[in-house]
Amino acid sequence: MLGTAASLSIARSHSRASEHGVVAPAPHPGVAPASRGDSAKAVLLKTAALREEIEARLEDLLPSKDRAPARLNEAVRYSVLSPGKRLRPIITVMVADACGHHCDAALDAGCAIEMVHAASLVVDDLPSMDDAALRRARPTTHKVFGEATGILAAISAMNHGFGIVSELKGVCADNRTRLASLFSKAIGPDGLSGGQEFDVNGAAGASDADIEIVNRRKTGALFSLAAQAGALCGVAGDMSVTDEQLRRLDTFGNHLGLAFQTLDDIIDVKATSAAGTGKDANQDGDKPTLARVQGPDAAQAVVVQHLALALDALEAGIGPSPDMRILADFVFDTALNG
């Protein structure tokens, strides 16, 4: 699972931009350098504000820790509200905006996806999986609440996300049904669960193609879902999203997931301690990742390639997305170059 923690946080990126000036994103034709810098600053400010909105909404949507069973609800909140980048709900809202309709439904759908993401990290960290002690620079959920409550917290967070999606306001019934189906697929054997199974029991002797399949399912599935949810929530009234658009957004998520997971693997290979990663050093051990098989430099070239393919697919699905390009360029540049 993706877990590069503070090194990729939007908050840190915003702080770095304020203190040192925004790192120039990749050039776009016809845009002057000064204009690019101003645009990047505006996007980072907008993203930081959106991230705060997401944090507040997650707080509201999650069950109170004072409600019985209090320990389980506290574990759910601990897992979901732990410091994170919130990239998935950010993508959902940004895609909805690009489709012309900023709405509460997109925010709630993004938060539901974030709950699934948090649950997947809890499962990933369990003793029967990666047996991790640290996640996002603090003890993993099962270390704090015990393995049994950790498992129940993951189940609860996923189910809570499903409940939120089923009751989205302002989204037509057809689009809610499509979103629920996509939600189920992203979590099941074709998504997170299948990727985790292969990662745990099928990694030995894995080829580059096998590694890519794991990364698509473990990481790409939720990025695809985030973008598709944004489109389904972002169209007005009973307007429909075409199957081709959803396919393009799926391609976007797959390539973005491959870029992020490969980046995470590079950081894992280079890490000598938990500092800077927020998780156990060398957490992937001897698992065959691209960074281990091909080396960090070759893996970095793969990151750049997949990021470009992701952004091209996004724009093929919803049209020009300059804000997403600026944000992606900045986040990846921050992680790769410090």
C-alpha cells in the first residue's frame, strides 16, 4: 500500500511553496514562466483549503468515539483520521469541478473512498500481512487497539463508506448505482483484495508484468474509483457519464497508481529509517518491486512515464485539467527531489 507519509503531504508541499517559492511544474505550451508560477501557487492554496474541508467532513461523517462500541469507533477514527495526503478525495472533488458541478456529493464520495483506503492500510499492516509497527509516523492500528479490533475497524470503515455512497444527495439513482458497482469492484478480487492476495501469496518469482498487476489492483483501483466518482457526482441532474469516459478515468487511475506505488517502492529502497517515510524502514523486505528489480533510477523513469500517461488519459476523459497537472507535477517533484 502507498505510504510515503509526510514527504508527499499536501500540507508540507504548501508550506514549502510558501517558504521557498513554488517548484515550477512541467512547461505547458503557450504559458509564460511567471504565469505558471502564479498558477501553481493558486492551485496549492486551493488544494490546501480543500484538504482542510476534507478533514472536517471526515470528522463529521465518522461515528463518534463516545458511541458504543466506543473502542471500535475510536479505532475507526484513529485509522481514518491519521495524518494523510487525502489525494483520493482531492481527486474526486477536482474531477467533479472539471465536470462543471462542485457539490457536497463529490466531497462525501471522496471521503467514503478515503475510508476504504484507510481500511486497506489497516489490513495491509496486520501481523498476517506485512506485520508493520508504524504507519504515517505513528503506531499501526492493531498495535494500539489489538489485532481483533483492528480487523473490525477495517470492516467498519469500509462498510461506513458503502453506506455514505448509497445515500449521496444530488446524484441521480442511475449514477449512484453505477458508483456502488464501481465501489464493490475496487475493493474485491479485481481490486484491493486481489492485489493483496497476490502480494502476500504470489510474489515469489514475480515478473515485471506481475508486479504491475499487483500495483494496479492495490493502488490504482482506488485512484480509478476516485476519478470515476468525481465524474458521476459532477454531472448535473440526471445527465450521464459515458462508458468511454469511465474507461478513460480508469486508465488515469491505473497509471497514477503505478506511478505512486513505484515511487513508494523507490523511497522504501532508499530509506534507512522510519524518518521521512512514516513507516517501518525496508517494509517491503525482499518483495520483488520495480525499484528492487530494475534499480531506483530505472524505476524513477517508470514513475515519470506513468504520470504522463495518467494525465493524458484524464484529459481524454474530462477535458483539459491544468490544476491536476500542476498538483501532480508538484507532489511528485517534492517526493523525488526533496
